[in-house]
Amino acid sequence: MFSNITSYLCVKSKNEIENKHPEAMARIRGTVRVDIEKCKGCAVCVAACPFDVLALSRQVNGKGYPYAEQSHPDSCTGCANCAVVCPDTCITVYRQRDQNA
Ligand code: SF4
Ligand code: SF4
């Protein structure tokens, strides 16, 4: 139930960003760093990402949990949805202006 609500909000957020601020979408690139050893593999961040950047790794951390990683890093906008929803503050988001835009 919670993931469905989250997905709905993220799709709505993505559409609002694209419709109202297309120039911002084109000029800002993001990347995230996941603290692998803190991650418990709950996948809340995976569901919250509006651009399908994140996925759970096939590898596990020292506690035996699959951890979040970037499966499509070029799609990251730095929106920080993933960092906001992570219950264990495992994600740090970095944003930079795209010099090619
Ligand atoms: S910062 Fe936004 S686009 Fe990038 S991985 Fe996190 S939720 Fe996805
Ligand atoms: S929300 Fe946080 S703890 Fe859960 S999979 Fe993502 S990074 Fe790991």
C-alpha cells in the first residue's frame, strides 16, 4: 500500500517537474552515493526514484543485505527523493550543472 502511494506521488512529481521546469531537467545532473554497509535493502529508495536510477544489487553487504546502487546513473537529476525517503540516511546526493546543456 505504501509503495503504491509513493509511486503515485513520484510519477506526479516527475510530470510536474518536466512540464513546469524543462530547462532545469536539462541542465542539472545528479549522482548519489550509497553507504553500502548501512543499507538494509528495503528498496524504499528504488520505489521513490522517478527516473528508475536505483536498483538493489545482486551483491550483499557485510550484514547480508542487498544494497541500493545506481543501475541507470545517467538518468539521475539530483532530485533527492531517494535520500529523503531512506529510513537510515544511507544516501548522499550530489548535483552539478551539465556543461553540455
Ligand atoms: S536523486 Fe532523484 S533521480 Fe537521482 S537517484 Fe535519487 S531519486 Fe533518483
Ligand atoms: S532506502 Fe536506504 S536502506 Fe533502503 S535500500 Fe535504499 S539506501 Fe538502502
